[in-house]
Amino acid sequence: MPDLREMAQADEITGLPYHIYYGPEHLGLASDIHHGNQGNILVRSVFPKIVADAYRASRVHRVPIEFHSGGSPIGFHKKYASTDLALGISGPNEKISLAISGVVPRWAYDMRSGEGLLKYLSDEEHEFLTSPERTFVEGTHSRPSKRERHRLAIGHYYAYQALQQLMTQDEAANNIEKILLSSDETVIRALGSLMYEQSLDILDDLLQPTMTIYAEAKKQGMVPAWSREPHLAMREYLPAARFGEYLQAGGVADESESLAA
């Protein structure tokens, strides 16, 4: 049966999906989490699983059930389908990196009237919506095992991006081969540490377009006070202590684990 819902729109500057808006007066309502960046079937069919998983893990916000997908006719998902990852001027890397940096568009779908129309958020409304209690990287307010799995999805994504570049360099490729073949934890840690700074340089270069978008988003009031710049947010999910482990895994998350679980 065809999906007749409208596709939710994305911000023109960042490419990030618009959030669902509700007010402080609704904080007492039962709530659940909405995947602002949805790793849906369409995304997984077009992009590698590692990209879709990191995209899904990079942004969630807490929404009253009646405005989200509950029995109420004003639920967001009754009117809108998830935003296409390919929508907008930015690519997956920019969307993931901007999301984990805390960037949130100034427009949102206001579900309070039941119309679900786009609304421009005032400074106070944007501050309310972007509170870490309401907008976060998935797993932040979930059980520890799920939180770890989602953090790993983002870490694996960045390791994968670095690995694609490292494999084009003979010395780095040789070191990666040694890591993959070694069972000696000391060797893995030493070589992983050696390559970590190289990888950060690669990722910093890859994040340059994101930094430009981030700067413009900041001018437009999309960046909350708690935000950290994309290159710093990336380092949070790709710590030196785990880099050798990520490389040994080939930068690829376990295909048997579903982030929807």
C-alpha cells in the first residue's frame, strides 16, 4: 500500500530535518523519542548500513506521544513521512556531524493545533527545544547497553571515513594490515596510537565543509549554548583509546546488531 503522507522537510542551510515543536505546558504528558535523523528503509537501501546507523544515532528528541505517533489524529507520523537523507544541499557526513554538534534548525513542525504547520521558533522556543533533556544523541537517556551501541555507531562511522583515506597510503595500509592480523594488544594499541593523529587530520579536512555550514548555522541562531564545534564533537565519539579497536574491526559496525532494537 503506497505511503500517502507528505515527506517532512529539511532545513535549507544545514539539511537537517525540522523538529517537532511543543511547549513547556506539555512537559507533563507521556512522551517517547522521535528520530530526527531516521535510518529508515529508504536510507538503508541507498547508503551503506554504517552510514544509516550513524545517521539514526546522531539525533533524537523527546516528544509527547500525542504529538509524535500516538493514537491522536495530530500525531506527526500520521501526516509526515521521514525526511530523505539525500534531501538538501548537505551530504550524510555534514548531517551527522552537525547533528552531534547540537545544531537544530529554527523552523519546526508545530503539532499543538493539529495542523502540523511549520513555525519559526523564537529564541526562547529554540532554547526550550534544544535543551539536552529534549534533544540529544540517541541513547543519552536510555539504558547503558543501548547508549554504548549508539555511541559506537558514530565512532565506527568516523573510523570508516578515515580508513578509506588511510588505505590509499602505503605506510598506513601496511600498519592497518598489521593491526588486522595481530592478536597482540600492545601492538594494536601502539600502531593505533601512531595512526590516530593522521586520522584526525584526515577527518578535520573532511569536516571543513561542515565547519562552513556550522558557522552559518550559528549566525542564524541554530546553535545552542551547549554546542561544540564539529571537529570537537567528532573526537568525543572517536577517542584515541578505542581507535585501534575500530581499525581492527575495519571501521564497520556489527551487521547483526540493529539500532532499532
